[in-house]
Amino acid sequence: MKRNPFDTLASEYEAWFVQNKALFQSELLALKQVIPADRKGVEIGIGTGIFAEQLGIRFGIDPSETMLEYARERGRDVVNGVAENLPYPDASFGFAVFITSICFVDDPEKAMMEAFRILKPEGYVIPKGGRAYSSSFTKCGCINPATAFAASPVLPESSVACFSITCNSSCSAFNGCGILNFIIIIF
């Protein structure tokens, strides 16, 4: 079994947010602009739950048991697991958020498929940070033209992009899922 480095770095992770309070508050402000307040959501890669607590996200998953202990202390309903094999039923959440966690996932494409699987119709995947979440869309050859718009910057040097992708019924990457909704925060 591979050792999770976050099991030994949880206290340093927490300390970073205390030492960099202004940056943490800026990230929270940006995320609050796009996290749906009226929907049940899940944070994939919840870590210590420091973001989930501030954003009102009750549910989360993370592979680090040490990090999850912090999240439980914050009153989050969390499970130990990985993004590529989410332990939730189909169509159980209104949104799924990856807050700087998609870049730590072994198989980002599978993680995104899992995130969309657990979403209710009209649900959103909100990846903040990372780089791999769009690669499968351009490679699978199943995408109709996407509609997109970019909001004015939430904070200096950051912006929010919201878009939907219509996936053909012959799509193998996302099982002909129809419309995939994204909200992406760019820092």
C-alpha cells in the first residue's frame, strides 16, 4: 500500500492557511461566487475540511485518514476513499467541487466521470486549480460545440468561466451523458 504524504503533513497544511490568511480569504471569496447555496454538494479531496466548513459543504471524500480526522472535527460527513471510485449513489448531489485536488488524482479522466455520475441532472462540477480536467473532452471526439461565457474577474488576476458541453449519445468517454456543466475558477 502506497503511503499518503498528506497523512504526515496535515498540521503543516492547516498552518499554511493560518499563515496565508489573506490568500485563503481571497480563495474563499472566489469560490463563494460559484458554489450553489441551494444545492447539496460534495468536496472531492476534502482534506481537513477547511474550505468545506467555510463554504457550507457537508459531504466529502479524501484518501488521507489524518486529514479526515480534522474534517470530522469540523462537523463534515466524510469518508475515506479516492476520486476515481466515489462511494456515492448515482445522481445524489447538486454539485461536486475539486478544490486544488484534481492535480493529485491518479486518473483525472476517471475522477471526472465519477463526479458526473454522482450529479443530479443539471448538476455542476466545479474544479478549482489543476490542469487535467478538460483533456478527455477534446480527445474523445464526441463533443458538439460548447456554449461558454466568462464572467468579469472576481478578484484581480482571477476569473470564472461557466460552460456546458453537449456530449453525443455515441460518446464512450462519458457514456453519452448529454450535457456536462462546469464552473471553473482560474487563478
